[in-house]
Amino acid sequence: MNRVIQGNLLKLAAAFLFLQTLIITLSPAVRLRTWDVELRWSQWVAFLLWGIFVLRAHRSITNHLPDADPYLFPAAAFLSGWGLLTVWRLDAVEANLGQVFGPRQALWLGVSIVVLVVGLGSPLRSILFANTSICS
């Protein structure tokens, strides 16, 4: 049951982030009230990276921790995706100054997901959770 709840919440988060990415893409046309503008497409890379990382982490969590809290990871994934897209949106302004933070933010998100997935498959995890008195 936890797998279903977590999957549905992740789908809801992905739908919200897809809508935000679409809005960011169309924002120059809305601001200038014409289709004769250059639309922004770079944030789709961030959305796709977020989706790949979250899908991999979700599969790892459901395989290694079937009784995990079904609300914690989707909330963290939603907030990290929202933050990633927000930083990526602001990069268009900062790119003129030579500062690019969106790809860096995506890199750190990827590193954190890789650490999570490796930690879930680690033999150290089974040692720590073998005796519940250690963790409580």
C-alpha cells in the first residue's frame, strides 16, 4: 500500500512540476503578448533530470524499504524539484552576469540521489537496522 501512495504522490508532484516547466517555457510569450519571441527551453533539462533521479530513488526505496513512510520522500522530491526549477528560472537573469546556478543545482540533486540509492543498497544499512535498539 505504501508503494501505491508514494507513487501517486510522486505523480502529483511530477504533474505540478510539469505545469511549472510549461509556464516557464511560455512566460516570454505571455509577458510580451506575442508568439514572435524566443521561448525558454533549458528548464526542460532540469525537469527531465529530476524525473530520472526521482524515479530511480523511488524504485530503490520500494525495493529496499517496503515499509518506509509513504509521504516523506514525495514531499522531499517535490520541494527539491520546485527549488531546482526556480533556480533554473532565475539563471536566465544571472546568465548575463556570467553566473550559472541551475546546472550546479541539478548536479547536487543528482549527487544526493546517488548517495541515497547507494546508501539504501549498502550492507551497512542491514547492520544498522538488524538491531532496532541501535536506531531508537
